Amino acid sequence: MKKRVLSILITLAFVLVSVIGAHAASTVKIGFTYIMSGPFSAYGQFAKQGAELAIEEINAAGGINGQQVEGFFEDSTGKADVALRAIRKHVYQNKVDMLIGLDSSGVAKTVVPSIEKMQTPLIITHAATPDVTGSVCNKYTFRISLNLAQNVKAAALLAKETGAKKWTTVGPDYSFGHQSWEYFEKYLQELNPTTTFLPKDQVAFPPFKTTDFSAYITKVMSSKPDGVFISLWGGNLIDFVRQANSMGFFNADFEVLFSLGAATEVLTALGDKMPEGLWVGTRYWFLANDSAMNKHFVDSYFKKYGAYPSYNAHGAYSAVYAYKAAAKKAKSTDKMAIVNALEGLKIEIPTGTIEFRKGDHQAVTDAHWGKTAAAPGYPHRILKPIKIFKGQDVTPAVSETGCSLGAAM
């Protein structure tokens, strides 16, 4: 009797292990790493929502190559060491097939050199430093979102149109802020050689943890510029606008360009406190494309979450679909097969058709700018008019990026 019971238990255990193993084998795993806590957590929360919507849609349609998709989410906290631990957990503990995410340029620049060692493809959806598809590029790293150089080239084209001659900046005191200003100077000088730029000791680079911007606002206003290029983002930008309003910053006689002022996270938080008539940029604008795909994305997102999608939601959503397209092209979820399939991949996403360049893995994608405007039916400012800069017109040549990728093997 005991032998019979033992035999039954062994058989049941074998069946259970087989079922679990079959389930694991039939699941495609994606690891997401974003800022999920702290003052910049709205970006990570929007990204998580975009990713979950894509996974839900894809699974309902049969999955990726017939396999269901499972998402794992980790908090980077905006710190490079934490982000690297999170990504290692995804790769070595969660055994993910694909990595998606990263918000901070500083974090991305530190993390990306380790991605090749993990031999797991990564699609960056937010961090904008040109270096990750430039000087520290590698065959496993891709970026689906607009990078800093692309967005700033659009800003420079707008700045030229304003006629402002003397420019200054306010940007975060790390790679993103400094590189934004360097590229802005470079591109605008090329477009209009008579333009002048205030020296470094007269521009403003507040530390990332700044909450009181009054001294920086005073410094900029005292320098009497013709134009101010602002690359603050997230909570920094929200605090800056609120304080600048009370100090008369937007009533001064100079042009103002916000490189990431059209992030819906920022616009939602500010509501009617965001002044009208300012030029603001974004990596995706939900009203800029009337395609069926964009309409589906906006409507589905609003129905599920009761809000309009931000560029971070769009980036995560689109990256999941890009992975699906690569797996379909490769007829496999093998990691190296995915790398090969992503190289040169053209895909329609809500913002339009993009292509991952083979030479640096940067997506050639459009840049969206517009002027802030109040509009009935919207809880925040919208962009009116909208100005779209075509990807091929704002994307630097591969030879200018510092990236030297060979063909993926």
C-alpha cells in the first residue's frame, strides 16, 4: 500500500514539474526597469501602464510567436547602481528574454556598457543621452525614443525662427543638461553664425535634487538674454514653472523653449499653471498623428487608465510591440536572433513609422514641438499649433555619433 501511494505521489510530482516546465517554456519574459519611486516616479508609472496595455493586447491576440508574455517590473530609483542590480535580477533571476526601460541619461550611460556582458537585448524608451547609441553603444542596446541630439536639433530650428540672438540655458547639472546645452549651441551656431551664447559661469545648471529654483531664475533674468533654452524635466520642471510664474519669468522680454515641456506628466501636474504660448517639446504627442494605430492606442489607454498617454507610456508600449515584430521576423525569441532582427527593423508605432538604424541602433523618429494652449475638454494644456520635424531631418549621421557597430553575429 505504501509503495503504491509513493508511486502515485512520484507520478503526480513528475506531472506537476512537467506542467510547470511547459508553462515556463511557453512564456516570453520581459524585464522593465524604470524610476518607480520618488519625485520622478510618474515617469515610471506611465511606462508601466503602457507596457501592461501592450502585453494585455498581445496576449489577447495569441502572444508572441504563440507564447504568452509576462512582464517583470523593477525600480531603478534613478540611481545607476540600483538600476544595474535590477537589470541583473531580470537577467539572472527572472531569466528574461528581453530588457526594456531606463529613464535617466546618467543611469543609462553607466548601465549600457554592462548590457553586452549579459548578452540580453535592451530597448531604451526614455533616457536621451546620445552616448548610449554613440560612444558607449553596443550590439545589444537599442533606443526606440527620440534622443537628445534629435530633439535639440528641432529646438535649434525653432530658435532660429524666433530671431533671438543671445541665448542662455537652465538645465539639470548632469550629462543630460550639459549635453543638451552643448548640442543646442552647436546646432544653432551652424544655423545662424551670428547667434551668441552666455558663458558657462552665467548659465544655470541646478543640481538634480534642487527644489528651490529662485536663485537660478534670478540669475537668468539678470543676464537679460533674448532666449532661454530649458532642459529641466519631471519634478524639477514642475517646481521651476511654478516658481518662475510667481517671479514674473514668463512676463520678461525673452523667448522660452522647454525641450521636454510637453510631457503629459508635467502638463497634468501643472494644469492651468503652465503658461500659454510657450514652445515645448516631447518625444511623443498623443494628438500629433491621426493614424488608426495612434487612435487605437490613445483610446485604449484612456479607457483603461482615464488619462492621455505620455511619451513614456508610448515608449514602453511601442518597445513591447517592436520586440514582438522582431520575434516574428526572426521566427524566434533567441536573444541573438532578436538583436539581428531589430537591426534595420522598420515598424509602425503610434507616433509613426520608425527604423532602428543598423549603424548605431538609434530609432529614426519624428520630433514633436508645439505651443502651449488651453483647450476645452482637456485637463491640461495641449499643443497648438503642432510642429513635426521629420526624423531624417533631425537625426545626425551615424558617422557623427561616435558609434562603430559591426554587424551582429
